[in-house]
Amino acid sequence: MSRLTHLLIIFVVFVCVLPLAAQAEKGYASDQVEVLVRTGPSHKHAIVKVLKSGAELEVLERDRSSGHARVRTAGGAEGWVLTRHLMTEPAARVLLEALSNQFSGDENRPDNPRAQADLIRHEYETLMQRATMLEKNNKQLAAELSKIKQLAANAVQLDNQNQELRQQTDVLTAKLGKLEQENQTLGKQVEREWFYAGGLVLFAGLFLGLIIPRIQWRKRSRYSDFS
């Protein structure tokens, strides 16, 4: 009966924890991700240490604007990591290994059935609490992943809009250059027309200046003949 109970508990824990571990595997805080510790809260700062996810860290402060947190490792090293790489509970892989080691130690269990039942009940409650915390952490990671996807989609949309604006700017620049060229051509044409018009006016003035005196002289000559 004790062995069957152990197997049932292992099965329940495996069913509860496995989906959470699989979901975390797709996120940013799975047990396969290497956490980069940098000197400052951005990817431009130098890397001072590389940690495997699940390493115990002390969170000193959080910078929500950059999405980073300043942490201290177990060895005393300090630096900045991405907040999405932090978990409130150990990695699922670590918990599964601990559970496997815990349930494999049958020789350390009491022989008294009542004490054995109490121990199993306590272990079950502890496992359920851990599973609940893992599920909560999993939901937080899923929400953060959804937010990141939304930001990525917005970034792609903004990039497309930026490219369209650049194309429109290029088209408008080409049209502006063409209009400037046409304006210069039109200005030269107007200058030529004004030059021709000025020449015609000058020629007409000279012509009239020569003709009008002669007409007046002829009229005077006629009047003198009649007199």
C-alpha cells in the first residue's frame, strides 16, 4: 500500500509539474536558458558572469523602465539581469530531481503506518503548494510573453510604417526636385520673354521716335505751301 501511494503521488506531481515545465521551456526562464549578468541595465553593458537558470540569486533592486534587476549571486558577484529571467521558485528540473531523490529514499521512512501516512500527507501538501506557486509563476511568464509578443508585433508594425513613410518621402523628394527643375526652366523662359518684350518696346520707341518727327515736319511743310 505504501509503494502504491508513493507511485500515485509521483504521478500526480508529474502531471501537475510537467505542463508547467513545458510552458516555461517556451518562455524566457526555462531551465535551458543561460542568464547573462551585466555591469548595467542594458544589453550594451559588458557581461561579467553567465548563470544557468535556477541559480539562487538575491534581488537588490528592480528597474522597470529597462526591464532589468540588480542581483547578487551566491558567490557575492553583483550585476544586472533581465527581469523575465528571474523566477520566484526553483526551476522545474531542480524540483523534479529533488522529488525523485526524496521518493527514492524509502529506507529513511518510518515503519509506523500512521507516521508514514502523516509524512506522505505532509509531502503531498508541500508538493501541492509548490505546484500552485509554479502554476502562478507560469501564468506570470505567459502574461509577460504575451506582452513581449505584442510589443514585437507593434515594433514590426512601426517598422513597416517607417518604411512606407521613407518611400513616400523619397517620392515627394523626387517630385520636389522635378518641380524645382521645372521652376528653373520656367524662370529662364520668363526672363527670355521679358528680354524679347523689352527689345520690342525699345524698337517700337525708336521707330516712333523716328517716324513722329517726320510726320510733324511734313504737316508743317504742307501748311507752309498753302500759306
